[in-house]
Amino acid sequence: MQLLSSPQPFADAVAWAKGRTLLPTSLNTTGLEKLSADIREVAVFSAEVTHAEILQLIYDRTAKMVAGVSPGPGQYTSPASLVADLRELLDQIGYQAAEGKEGTIQDLRSWKRAELIADVQLRMAAGYGQYQRWVDPTSMLLYPAAEFTRLEWRRVPRGTVMIKGLEHVDNPRYWHDRWIEAGGQVYAGGRLLALMTDPVWAAVSRFGVPYGPPDFNSGWGRKPVSRVQATAWGLIAKGSKVADEQQQNARPAEAPSLANTVKAAVGQFAPEILAALLKHLGRAWQVDAAGNLAHVA
Amino acid sequence: MSSLSLQFSLAGDSARPAIQGLAARIGGRQAHELLAAALLRKVQEHFQERDQTPNRNRFPNRSHFWSKLALGTHATATDSEAIVTMPYPVAQKYYGGVIKPGPGKKALAIPVNAAAYGRLARGFKGLKLVRSGKGSNRSAVLVAIGEAKNGQKRAVGEVMFILVKQVVQKADPHTLPSDSALLSAAYEELNANAEAILEAL
């Protein structure tokens, strides 16, 4: 074991965090979910945040946070320091939550919202880094599949509601149902398993990407399954060739960026979403003759 | 202090024949990438297991410190080594040591209230510094002042943080499994899968 004197940042996670563009927007969560996953993946945004300064802070601190290194004593960027920095900035710029929304999830200064932002940023960036390892051709020789399962405890998990302080189980099969709706297969013992490159991982995610948490505040995620286990479960046939498994829905290895991934057909956007998007992306982005959103700078 | 890294090589005698056979077939680089993948999995499993235990203060809210360490752990390989690198807090926990305030700061704020757990004092607005005692018994706390409620003449304060000059963190050898236990678990995984991997090539 060795303590490294020179920092070894989590390069794939940092690349994801740095490859994004600020997208100030007045859209709420529902509106943002209408944007394609391609756009959401390469933009730094938060529902109804129009201040570029706030997004810039989230962008900068996320890259530092996911690097996982400390430049010096007391200088490690943790989710808690991102939250503290954000709340300090909001005080400096005189941020005011919308009337009647103070202290709610729509109030950026609320702990709940600020911590949610830090949490999602960390899990998406580090999740992207983990994903790069999972779909690495050599890694998939050993771990060609994964189990979708609970990785973190939650006080009130999805499918459970609190009524007068008491936990009431509403749907204990919430994630099983969602997995099946996303096209996932259920194996013996109710286990939710799929190949690492299976499209179900993106389909089960609220964010439409095959990495990161499947939803806000979710404790579910992937647990790699070895080749022998995957064969025993019937996920892969004995003697199947890894080259065939890896071809399935493989994504490009490089970190996504706005410049090279925005090729979405304009038709998928509602007019108000497209107008908001173009307004915030600036003049470098226009709708070309073929009806695609194109970078013209 | 920087990140903590585990570096292992398949060149040692402890690698089993099936793994040596695998390495001979696929080459050193790819064999060490496989070892790195197995080691990464074992380290992440260890952190995820530790995340199942409640925090020491038994606060109901959880920061999922260990789970986030698992998420931030990554691996790479060279022709001769498998390398697993963990985020900075792993090194701090494993080796322990004196934690002092960062640049421009005079004290560390230690949360003593569930509402402060996993949060930094500077993220709170309007905390009041309260000092008491003298000499070596002198102490300082940061108090959140609530609003006076019906029937109360004065607002009630709640201690959120205590301020200290430094903290001496004990080394925690259980932060990670031992090198030999980790390597053994990774070899076991590789050995069990070596034949299936060769069939899949």
C-alpha cells in the first residue's frame, strides 16, 4: 500500500465534469426532463437556475470534488464544502427563493436542494468514471454483467410512504416493476440482472443514461457480476464470445461534450423547450437546414 | 497528503497457475487490467459493507461517507502492475494524524447536533459564537438561535458545533482489508473465472 505524494485524480470522472457547458434555464424539473438525455448529459443546469455564476460554482467544485485529491491540509472538496460554498454564494448575490417556496426543494438555499445538487453531481460524475471501467473490454471479460440492487440504505425508500411518522409500505416491488417496465429481465430468486452494455441501464434511469443513480436520492445501483456467476444465472451462454457481448449498445469511450454529442433532431423538443434551449445556448447553436440542432461557431 | 494507492503485480509467486496461464495467453497488460478490476471490486465491496453500519454518533441522517469512497475509487494498470487509487479521506482514515484548520481558519468546527452532521459551519447563516470557561477549560461553540415561540420571552439556542484547535484522528487499520487479504480475494476471483475468460476470448 502506498501513499502517493503526487495526486492521482479520478480522470474519467473529472473529464465528465469538465466536458460540460453551463445551461442557465428557467425550466423546472418537468421541463428539463423533456430535454434529450444527450443535452442533459453535457450541460450543467439545475431546475429554475438562471444565474450563470451559480452554475459556474457547481461546475468548478464538481470537478474538484470528483478528483478525490486534496491539494493541501483543509483543502479537500467534499459534497459538504460544495454545499457550503453554494450557500455562501447565494448570500453574496442576494438570492431570494420565489415567494411561498422558501425552505422547499425549490429554494436553492434550502439544505435539501443544495445537498441534492451536490449529491447528483458527485454520483453522476463518479458514476460515469465507474461506467467507463465497467464497459472496458478487458474488465468485461471478468465482470460482463451486473445486478441492479440496493447499495445504500434509505430511511424512506421508494415504494414506502410515511404516514403520521410511521412507515407504510406502498409497493415493495417498486424497483422490480420499474426494471421490468424498462425492459429488464428478472432471474431466479427475483434478481435483476443484465449485461453491462444492456440498454436497460439507461432505460431504468430517470436521467436516461447508463451510469449514475437511477433517480434522485436513490440508493440503488449496479453490483458487478463475474463471468462464472453470469453464466450460472443464464445471462450469457457457456462458451459465448466476449466480442459479441461487448458489441451490444457500447457507447463511445470519450467523455461526452456538447460540441460532439448535440445532434438531436429538433422535432423531439416542444417549441417552448427548444426556444429556451437556443436562448441559453447562445448564437453558436442554430437549427440547420436538415432540422438538426447544430454547432455553427 | 494526497490519494492512497494499492499497487500489486502478478509477478509474485502467489499468483496461481490458472492466473499465470491466463497472463501467458493475454499478455501482462491485460492480465494486470483484470487484476485491477478484481481488486477494485473487492475494495468497493469493503467500503459498501462499512457503509451499512450507522454513523458513530447515531444521528438519524446518513452522509454515506463509505459509499461515496467506493464511488470515488478507481483502477488502472500497466504491463507490470495493477493500481487501485482511493480518494483522499481513505488515506486520512487509514493513517490517522493531526487535522488542523485550513488556510485562514483558526478552528475546526465539529458537529454535535444531527442538524449539523455532514455539514460545514460556514454553510449556516447566523450561527452565534459562545465562549465559556477560562484557561485550559476554555471552550467555544457555535449556536443556532431559533425564533422565540409562543409563550417564550427569549429565543432558544441550540449548540450545533464545538470549536477545537485541532483533532488527532486515530489510525484505523480496518479502513481497508490487509494487502494480503485483498490480493488473496482478487486472485480467488480471477482463478475462479480464468477458464471462462479463456473460453470467451
